[in-house]
Amino acid sequence: MNKRERSLQVYNLLRTSRLNVLYYEESLRNWTFAIRGHDVIVALTGAASPIAFLRHSNEPFQGQAWFYLTLCAGLAALLKPVLRLDKQIALYTELTTHYRELNHDLKCIVDDMAYDQQFSTQLEKKYLACRMAENSLQKKEPPPRKRKVQRLQALVEQEFDMSLVWLPEENEETNDRAQEAPANAR
């Protein structure tokens, strides 16, 4: 594999890690909102809540409202352990954190490549470590939602314009090997 192909792999992994950061940040936000919504429903509709006064009202509508709100609170309380919301939030927090770290490391590699105008063996070692980290993260990932991925992928493609990135010349490694061959022939 030549340096240009390896550099393209670095950029692809950077874009993938950015996509995962966006995906898991949004998922974490959604799950956090769900837990807060659950807690609000339980707090407002529980027997000791301010809405409990509806039970003691003479109006039939208010009595029925209290009944249905209490029913919602009971269902929400039963669903929380079944849905395992806390575990989902812990998983998405972990994935978001690790993908942010991975994205930062890859961004540093890309910045070093652009500054030095080369893809050194040191950068390749860093890239391989990032790839191993990404492989371990993929094992923890839940199945993705395709529509969400496609929507976020469009954002990532806007962020990273591949026509503006630095890439080694296509024949860079071939030239290195061509220069080594005469030295070995002597």
C-alpha cells in the first residue's frame, strides 16, 4: 500500500470518527431527554404531586384526568427498568467520550501530515493505534439507524472537503523504492 492510499485511510477514519461523535452526541441528548421526561411525568403525576388535588375535585373531568395521569406515572415507572434507560445513557456517554478522543487524535495526525507535507512512519504508528481503538469501540456499538447516519453523513461531508486536504503524490513510494534499488545494486 502506498502512502497516498494510507493517507486516504486516515482521512476516512477521521470522517468516520466525526460521524460517530455526531451520532452518539445526538443519541445521548435524546436518551437524556427521555429520562428527564420520564422523571417529570412521575414527579407530576405521582400520588404526592401537585396534580393529586384533581382527585379530590368534584368535577368528573378533573377526577378522570387524575386517574389517567396516575396511570401514565405507573406505566412510566414500570417501563424505566424494562427500557434500561440508565444503561443506554452510560453506553452512549462512553461511546461519545471515546470517539471524541479518537477524533482528536486523528485530527492531530491530519494536521501533522498537512504541516510536514509527508506521511511518516511515526504518523502511521499513531494511525494504526487509532484504528485499533476504533475496532474496539465498534464492538460496543448498538446497531445504527440508517436514516440518522445518512443525515449526519451529509453534515460530515460538508465539514471535510476532500478536495482541500493534503495528500502525498501518487508515485511517492514508487520513487522511494526506485532510489533504494540502485543503492542495493552496488
